[in-house]
Amino acid sequence: MNDEQRRRELRDFLRTRRARLSPEEMGFPVGRRRTPGLRREEVAQLASVSTTWYSWLEQGQDIRVSAQVLESLVRALKLTAEERNHLFMLALGQSPPDLTEQRESISPVHQRVLDHFEAGPAYITGRRWDILAWNQVASLLFGDFSVLLQRERNFVWFFFTNEAHRHMLVDWEDHAQFVLSKFRSTCSRYLGDERLIELIEDLQRVSPEFRDWWSRHDVFGRPFGRKEYEHSLVGRLVFEYTAFLVAEATDLRFVVYTPLPESDTLEKLQQLKELHIKVIFTKTSSE
């Protein structure tokens, strides 16, 4: 198959995959549509790419395509494993990488962004919800992730097994059920991942709540919300949180907690920082 034939096959494949998706099920208004399925701009929105770029790709134009962007299209178009392989062969001329074996890492740029965000806790998680990086405020509120074992630095494990966090978070049960349902929707993308299977089995063993709720098969979620914490030193902390996918590595989620404007959370976080500095200074002076 020459390049022109390959691009033509890619064009037709993308069009047919787009046409089979229901706008309503994908969260778009139905309205009056001349053709079935999603519009190009809707697919582009779901894949976090520009409409122009996606249009060029679907038109069969000779443009550069990365594996990361193709993975975004796989999720946006709800492709099966076989369709994912077919997409990679048409777009890149090679099979896709094994998702479960890719080593996850963050760049120094990501860490610098975290370090410069001081308004609230922020961290980055991977495909299995492992906590890969975090800022100082996250350590102040949740504890020092660097001293935890690798398993303990998984956000779902932390959420269901860390007693200090459980008692500090207001309405823990509601938040835990939401986390679990969001986690299940992620797991469906990596069926057969041995490390995920092991994590789920261990959580069912150590957490009665996880075991009971996992059997419900709830799948829902939104990338934003509100959390309140009752901290033993400074009292009630109120945050809005949201999650962003990292553009060049869409298995990474950038989670940011922002103090609610009408609360005094920002001032209380500053108190926590000052208390932390005093503890370090006292410890250093005594050594």
C-alpha cells in the first residue's frame, strides 16, 4: 500500500468511526444534523486537538502524526483494540506500543509547574493513578508522599487506606464512591493490565468499602468538584479541584486544588507553611 492509498484508507476509516458515534451519548446536543454521528469539531474537542488539524487528518492530507495524539483519537472515537491497531498502522505504518509496559515519567517542566503553583495542592497521576509528582502544598495537606512505599503513592490506595486523610476529608464516603467510579472508567481502557489487576485485588482485600462498592460497577465522573478538609491545626479548608490531561502524554492527569475564593483557606494554607518552616527551623537548631 503506497502513501496515497494509506491516507485514503485512514480518511475513510476515521469518517466511518466518527459516523457511528451518538452525539447525545457523547454529551453533545443533537439538533439538526445533515449526517449521522459526530461533527469533526466534536471529535477534535474530545481528542483535545484543533479542528483544523483533525480535518486535515480526516481529509487524507500529508501531515505529521504522533502516537500520543493517536491515543487521544482512540479514546475520542471509542476504538476497540483491533481498531486501535488498525489506526496506528494506517497513520504511522506500525503497530501501537503496549500501553501497559510504557514507563511513566514526568518532565522537569511538569515539576517546575507544580513547584510554582503555591495556591493549593497539585499533583500528577499516571494511567494506574500512581502519584508521580506533587507540589509542596500537597505534602503539607496530605503528608510527604516521598516517604511512602510505591504502592502507598497510588491515589486510590491512598484514598481508601490512609486513615489520617480519611478522617480529615469531610464526607469521605461520597468522595470515595466518586473516586472509585472514576477509577473504574479508567480501568476499562487497560483491561488485562497485570499491575492494575493486582492493585484492585489488594484493595478488595484491605478495604471493605472498596470491595462492596467495586461490585456495583458504577461508572461516572466529572473532572472537577469541591472538597472540604478539617485540619487539626488550622481548621476547615475548602477547595475547588479540577483535572487536566497532559497534552503530550494523555495518560497523565494534572490535578489542581484551588482555595474557594469566599473562604479563608488561602490564609490558613499560609499558616500551615509558616508552621512547617518553624518545625524545620526548630529541628535544625536542635541538631
